[in-house]
Amino acid sequence: MKKIAIVIAELAAPGGAEKVAVDLAEEFRQRDYEVTVVKFARLPPGITRHDIPVRIINLDIPERPGGFLTQVYILLLRAWKFRKLFQREQFDHIFSFLEASNVPCALACSDSVLSVHLDPSTMTRSEWLAFRWLYPRAKRVIAVSRQMQDLLEKQAHLKNVNCIYNPVNTRLIGEKAQETVSVEGRFILGVGRLEKQKRFDLLIEAFAQSKAQHDCKLVIVGRGSQQAALEERIKTLGLEEKVLLVGFDPNPYKYMAKAEFQVMSSDYEGYPLVLIEALSLGCPIVSTDCPTGPREIIRHGENGLLVEKGNVAAIAAGIDELFYDPEKQMGMRQQGKESVRGNDIAAVADAWLAA
């Protein structure tokens, strides 16, 4: 039986990269691979962990405060422990997710396959140095969008980059989407961490400016540090009965299946999993045309609408355009499922194994 290591700091939900790691691990397990998740962090209180029925090894080397020498020590300790573990276990495949795992994996084993899920334009100088000096050591670097691949090849001068889009387990999502929701009436949807990057503040402002707010609700699924500020803004706008922050839900698919459409207002992304998941359920999209990912998922006018990043009026106009055109909505629902067929977990898992 072949052995696969999935290396990641933690399996925190609802993180996109973490979800990809979990879905791939489960797909490999069902194919009778011996799957091990290798992690080194500890979840903070109140954060949910993805559950997965595979062996989990916690090397217990979490981040800790300190200067440059402390951070170098932690990095080298992780690399040394990874190397010892990889030598002992003799994994056939080593797949790493996110930078905190990628760098020590690159140092520990040249057979590692590293994956980049963040917009490279948001990375620090030290992260770019890691790309240029350490990532060439890896067997392969996986970019989750073509735009990201181009940036890594041109700016970090990497020659070992492949693009593999994030997967979606269409069968499982379809099953979960059958659950009922407690929201009454028509609604549009936002899904994601309530953090500044996601710009739910702009989505709420756009909804307040839209005509659609008179005929539907806005439901936002997620949690994060911006929740109190968003609640205050909703109150200021007098939208307490119209904008619902329902918190984190491990099954956002039941909302996607019943929403008029989903809106993403982010300033930047990697390759947003929530868009693929929504489209797989036939849920149209209104998304900011932010780097990177949405332009490679959304076919403007076919399965969704792309609007200008950071522009409240443009988001509001997109909401109204789609809400008040049921014929356009129906056409996008039909196109949505077909547009993400290549993201099905089986095809994506094959690509990872071939990397």
C-alpha cells in the first residue's frame, strides 16, 4: 500500500487550503492509500478542526513570539523533525499546504510537493526570498491559479511550477445541500471568514444601496475578527432585519443551494473554493475581479458577473442586475455546474498524484 503525507500547520475550519487538504486526504484514503496528516500547530480556543478518519501525527512545534533567531530556530527544528519522520516513514508522496509547512518541507525533503494558496502580490520580502531560494529545492510547486503560476515563474523565477485548481467533492456537497435552512424568504449569500481581506463591509454597504434589499435578505455565513464592526455597521444602516450574520456553519452548501446567488467582495484571493462549491450547486456568482482566481472561475455573463474590486456602486449594480433578471439567473444556474466539472475531486487528485 502506497503512503501519502499531507503536511499542514493545522486543520482549522473553515480555511480554504485546509479544506483542500482534507478533501484530498479523504479521496486518497478511499483509493486505499495509507494517508497520514502531519501537523505542528495548536488550534486556538473556539476554532473548529476538520475531522478526517486518518492517522494524524502532531510534531507539536507551534509558532511563538520572538525575534529573527527564534523564528529561524523554529523553522530549522520543524525541518529537522520532518526529515526524521520522512526518513522513518518512507512516504511515496509528500504534499505540503501553505507557507508555514512549505518552507520546512522544502528543507527536509527534495521529494516534497509544495502548494501556494495565497496571492503572491500580498507576500512579504522574506516570503519572496523563501520562494527564490528554497522552493526550487522541491520536486514540484503547485499554484492554484494560472495567474499565480505566472507570478511565481516571472517574479520568483521558479521552473518547477504546475497549476492545479482547487477541488470540489460534488457528490458530498450535493448531499449536504439537501438540508433545510432557517432563513425565510428570498436571500442572497456571502460566505467566508469575517476578515478585512474579504470586505464584507463593502458587501453590506452595496446591499444597502441596492434595490434588491427591498425584496430579499443578505445572509452572511462565517466568523472572524470583523464581526463586531460588521454588526455595528448593520445597526447604523438600519438593516438588522435584512442582513443576517449566521456565524460559522460546517455546511454552507445548504445556503448555496437555496440562495438567489452568491456575492464575493474580496480585495484578493488565491483560488476561492467557495465560488467553485457554489457553482457546483448551480448557484450563480457576483464577484469582485480581484487577484487571483475569480477571473479563472467566473465567465462573465455566463456563470456569473465580475465587478470592479473595491467599488461599492459596482457591487450594488451587479446585485440588482442579477436579482431582477430571472432569465439570466436561470441561464447561469445551468452553466454553473458544467463550468466547474474539471474541479471534481477525482480529476484533481489524479493531477496531484502525477505532480
